Amino acid sequence: MSDKGPKDEAQSSQQGIVLTPEQMRGRRARNIAIGLGVTFLAVLFYAVTIVRLGGAVANRSI
Amino acid sequence: MSDASYFDESTTPKLPVAAPLDFIALLKPRVMSLVVFTALAGFLLAPTLPHPLLVFAALLAIAVGAGASGALNMWYDADIDAVMRRTRLRPIPAGRIDTDAALAFGVILSVLSVFTLGFVSNWLAAALLAFTIFFYVVIYTMWLKRLTPLNIVIGGAAGALPPIVGYAAATGDVSIASLMLFTIIFIWTPPHFWSLAILKLDEYGSVGLPMLPNVSGLRRTRLEILIYCVVLAPTGVGPWLLGFASWLYGVAAIGLGLGLLYLAAQLFFAQEDAAIQKAARQMFAFSIFYLFTLFLMLTIERVLSLMGLF
């Protein structure tokens, strides 16, 4: 028999799955890592594109 | 029902607690570093190098491809990793990453690495990287590893391919020189892993992996190690004989090859169990030093040559 009253149970079911602090920390760290990874890839692909375009872009005189 | 958990344990989805470092561990960073090192040696064999940024991006793609192979290997081998002392703290058996996440991670990184290499270098290099991942994951991990004591002999090709991928990334071609480096690693792999298998005999036996010492016994394994080292010692001198390494490399390769032969003979003639264990440990450690030194010399020579200093 649950110790929770009907009001508590209704509130919990609306909240869905409640993450533990450890799961919250893990998710936040993973999100930050994915963000940094995607940013790095975007910068890398941009730079590679510029280099591959060759002299007309990378070696132009300024 | 307890207050601590609203959901029943059996119906609650298993939520991940993995930190980014757990996913990095899934990539087998030490193997990745060895792959980058050997791929760089292959890269440097090229007569001319592409822009440094393209070299960096290509090496990164190769490293990620190798890491993806490692992740897929850990995904498939999670059952035996959980049993062996050497591997039971890996992220999947330790419960920090579930198998589905590891599979998705490995597949996504595999695709990403192959297409990145194709974009920054060329599609021959990308195809070779894709083949390397396929060979390691499907041919070695899924098929040969649990089937035959020749697993490491044939599967070793996957670990030997990075110099060919590196050279192809730099030139769009495959050369005798890059094939030479492939051959050195290919012949080096069995004696290296069989030395480890002698040391971990009980662990491999406990999960039923058909490593050569478990299937054919220590005597036969030590003979095979000796035979492979007899072939490897002259093969290691190949880069000098083929003219893409200096006499300095040649002298070092001869000296290291003799050291390898001495240790292989010591292992073969060891009588007592303790002596066999000690000789296997020395053989394992020296085999790492052997390959690392040869590739380091090749790398340094080529860098100095490109700088016009050698």
C-alpha cells in the first residue's frame, strides 16, 4: 500500500520520470560535451573548407 | 511501495548516469593513440604533405574511426568483459553505459569518421577506414575472436591498416612503403598478443575464448611466438632495405630484432611456470617497445627530412 495520498500520486504522474541527482549531473555533462563537440566540428569543417578552396581564399593577398 | 521511487523497478526505464569520460573510455584511448601514431608514420611516407590542418583533421578522423571500432567491440563483448578481471571495470560491464547507447555511439562515430576523412582527404582513404572498422568489428570481434585460435593472426590486419589509411589520406594511393609498414604490424601482432594470452591464460579460459595457449598449449604457443619473431626481425629492417629509412633506422631495427629473438628464445626454452610467466611478461613489454621505437624512428627521420635537416 502506498504511503502517498491521491494528490501526491497525481502530482508524481504528471512529473513523469524523476531523475536522480547523479543522472542530472550525467545528462548535463553529456549535453555540454555534445555542444562542445558539435561546435568544434563546425569550426573544423569551416576551416577545412577554406583551406581546400585553396589559394583564391586562403592565400589571397590582403 | 517506498517513497524513494514512484516507479516500479521492473518498469522504470534504465536511465544513463554516464559522464563524457565514460564515453571516452569506450573509445579505448590507448589503442587510439597507437593508431594515430602508426597512421602518422604512414602519412609521413608521402612525398609531399597536404596542409597541416588537413593532416590534423585526417588524423582526427582516423582516430575517431579507431575509437568507434573500440566502442563497437566493447558493445559486442560486454558479456565476456563482465567476467574477465582485466575488463570488468569497462563502462558497459560496470553499468555506467548501457549496450544500446554504446552501439549507437559506435555506429554514429563510425559513419562520421568515414565521411569526415572522405571530405578532408579522399574517398580511397575513407573506404580503407570503413574497411578497417568493418574488419575489426565484424570479421575479428563478431566472427573470429570466439571461433578460432587464429583470431589474432587474421584479425591483426585491422590493427595493421592505419599506416595504409594514413598514406592513402596523404596521397590518394597505396604504396610498397605503406604496405611494408602494414606487414611489420601484421607480423608483430600475434607474438605480442600471445605473450599477453600466456599471462592471462586463466582469464581467457574462464570466458571460453579460444586463444592459442588455451587451445594448443603453452609449448606450441611459445614455438609460434619464436617463429613469428624469426620472421619479424628481418621484416623490421625492410624500410631501410627498401630505401625509405636511413641506415640509422636499419641498425636500430637489427638491434631491436636481435633483442626480440633473444626474448622469444628465452620464452621458448623456459622450463618452470614462473620462468615462463616472467619471460612472457618481458616479451610482451619488449614487443611494445620494439614497435614503438621503429615507428618513432621512422617518424622522426621523415619529419627531419621534410624540414630539410636530415
